Amino acid sequence: MPALPSRAPLSYPARNDLLLQPEGIEIDLTDLYNIQTCELGSLVAERNTALGKVQAYSVRLRYEYQLIEALEQCIAFYQQSGEDLENREGQLTTMQEWLKVKSADYALHWSNMLTLSDETKQAFGRPLPGLLNGDDLDITGQVASLKQLNQYGDGNALQDARLETHLQQLALLRLPASVWFAAQQLASGLPVITQQLDTLLPALTCGQGRPDDTATILRNVFYLSFIEKIQPIGSRINAFHYAFEPISLSWQQSPVLPPAFKMFLAEQSQQFAEYQLAMKNHVTVWQTFLARCNMSPGT
């Protein structure tokens, strides 16, 4: 049996291919003084601190969400108070412009959180060896976390603790990367074995439809290696793929997410199709052999 082809680890896109640059707004000291009557003032001051300028992408997303909320509340306060409205008209117009810019920027901050957070880079690009061998894999929980990250793109229910919890869960298990890497390995390795079996198995005699010792040994190999080891991994690959596929497709069609990330997801979908074909061809070769020899897959 020839050596199986080796495949490089998942090639997650580089930071420069993923980072989006929001437009941002400039707030001078006069503007900062004028908005001190609203919560907006303290948020702007927070961002201008040393720590505020090196925020994690998830923290920055939450900050942008809070800033938009504060802008909306401050605008509403100015409009409803009626007090000194004429003198505040210029500031009101300025805040409305800020709100327009920040609302447009929010989607870009969401994209950076999704593609560049340390946790998602691990989840998407660093597989855990042997993860799919476990029986208690929480595929449903992982897909739920991915779905929640997707919903944050619309600014829905962005709660601090939940966002960080979802990111930590994804980084801990790294299920997407582990599934994609396993599918990659099977898509490249199984065809080599299948090709050899397609030459070897038809040459075996079954003696009037009855297996000889060699055929029985091979049947046991099929059971122990494929049915007991590879097939359970395949079922977990399938379960994750079909649960995650709607999210993946929505990301691939997103006008906001960077092309490099969308191409990466498309490559994983193509890899899944190749994995499926490799599994189908491998099973077909064994089924043909077992049927010819009147054997069942079991031991």
C-alpha cells in the first residue's frame, strides 16, 4: 500500500487580507465638552485612553454598539428637552452625522471580530487532533455559538458576557477547524486506498460465492478500520456541515465580510464535496466485494 498523501494544515487567511478599516469620526475638545451632559461623553473619553486604543476586536464591537446607543439617546435628549435647542442645533446635526458614520462602521467592526478575534482564528484555523473521535462532541452548542456571532452582525442583543462566552467556547473546542481538517484528510487519503482495493478485491476468489480466509480477513479489516473508526468521524463531519451550512452560505454572500474569508469558507464547502465523493467511492468498492462473496460488513 503506498504512502498516503500529506496535506498542509488549514490555511486561514492572513490578517492583512481580513482587516477592514472603519471610517471613524474625529471629536475635538470642543465637541467633547459639549456632549458631557450625555453618557456619550464618558464613552468617548474611555476610547481615548491608552487601554481604549488597544481593545480586542470583541471589546471594540461592544464599545461601538454602546456608542451607537449613546448617540441615539443623546440625540433624543436634545430633541426632546427643547432647552436651548437653537444654540444646540449645530451640535445636534454633528451627532446625527456621527451616528450615520458609526452605524455604517458597525458592520466592519463585526467583520473584524468574526474573522480576526484570537478565539475565532483558533476555531477556524487550528484543528485539535483526535477531536472527532470523541462521543460527547457538542456540535449543537458549537453551531449555536456560531449562529449567535452571526446575529451580532445586526447589533441584535449584544450582551458583553454572552459574546465573550461564545468566543471562548469556540476557541476551546475548535470544532470547525477540526471538522474541515478531518474532511481534508479523508478526501486526500481515501482515494489512494480505494484505488488499491479496486485492484486487489476483484482478484480475490470467493469459491462459488463463499469467502476464503483472505476475504474474511479483509472483511474484518473493513469493519475494524472503516465502520468502527472512519464512519463515526464521517457522521460527525456530516452533522456539523449540514448544521453550519446555512451560516456559512450567509457569510459567503455577505457584502461586508472580506473576500479572503469568503473564499476560505467556499474552499471548505468544496472540500466537503470531495470528502463525500471519496467516502462514496470507498464504500462502493467494499460493498461490491462483500456482495460478490455473500458477506455482511459485520464481524
